[in-house]
Amino acid sequence: MPTRTLPELFEKNRAWARHMTERDPAFFQTLSAQQAPRYLWIGCSDSRVPANEIVGLLPGELFVHRNVANVVVHTDLNCLSVLQYAVDALKVEHVIVCGHYGCGGVRAAYLGSSLGLIDNWLRHVQDVRDTHAALVAAAGGEDARINRLCELNVVEQVRHVCQTTIVAEAWRRQQPLSVHGWIYDLRDRLLHDLGCTVAAGAEVASVYEQALGQM
């Protein structure tokens, strides 16, 4: 019979709340009053990649959107709504697209695995694979090729973020906003900058080509 309660998680919640209050008695009161993050994180749903913890930020300091393989699709109203709220309402200064090496979604897309409904979503990553087939093939063995595809996927999604009307309009009105492409390594727990930071619409094409040239 399915378990209907999860008491262990409620206990962990209470322990976490006690710990945070001991560190800062006013923490939750301040947090409940407003959120004013400077950053939007667009990352993978993988449970091994906790956005706040990776960058050492507290709740309220990082606005987060996650999906399988950190994909930004121009018809995904969920992602676009998060991006629009972050840019227009919260006035974030940085959008970070962060992938990770060994991504299961990217691996499935590379191998053409059949997983059901998600195959349709991973078709976007397969498009990246096909567009940059030569760069992927030149990476070496299978694991290296998959990791190269993880990197290329981040670069493509940075470009997609920059191409949204949301970001384009922010730059048009000269709102300070930068879009960054990073990747996280589960083995050493470190972030790596992929060299594809864009801070203006005029930079998109040149930064994209420069990032690909580093692959």
C-alpha cells in the first residue's frame, strides 16, 4: 500500500527551520516580507544539482526555473513566464543558464533512447546534437561526446534566452541584464564558465560564435 504520510520530511523541515532561526532570528520575518533576488537560475531538474546550495545563496537570493536538460523553448509558457516575471517584476540583473556534465536528459537525447513522452522534449537537445555534430564527434569517446553536448546545449539555450522578446525588450530600454552560460561538474562540485556571457542584443551573434570556437 502506498505511504500516505512522510513524517521524516516534516521532521527535517522543522530541524531546518530551527537551524535557520538560530542563525538569524529575523530571517523568516524578513524573507516573508519580500523577495529581491539579483539572479535567475535556469537549470536542470536533476536532484543532484541544487541551485541555491551550489552558489551558496540563501532562499530569496536566487529565483529558479528548472526542467529536464535546462532547455529554453520559445513556446514554453512556463519558462517564459518565469523569465518575464524575473526580468520585468523582480528586475534581476543576471540570468544564468546552468547545465551539468553527465546530464541524463542529454545522454538520452544523444543516444536516441526511447523513454516515452519526454522524447518529445528531448528532441530540442537532439536538434543541438545534429546542428553541432562535428563538434560533438571531435570530443572523443562516448562520455566525452555527451559532455560536449551538455556544453553545447547550454550555449544554445543562452542564445534562446537572448532571443526572447522579454530579454530583447529589457535591453532595448537599457535595463542592466546579463545572460550567462555555466556548467556544473558533479565530480568536483565546481561550476565552470563556458565563456558565453551576453549583456546586449548586439553581442549575441559574436558571443555565440566565440563560445563555439572554444569547444
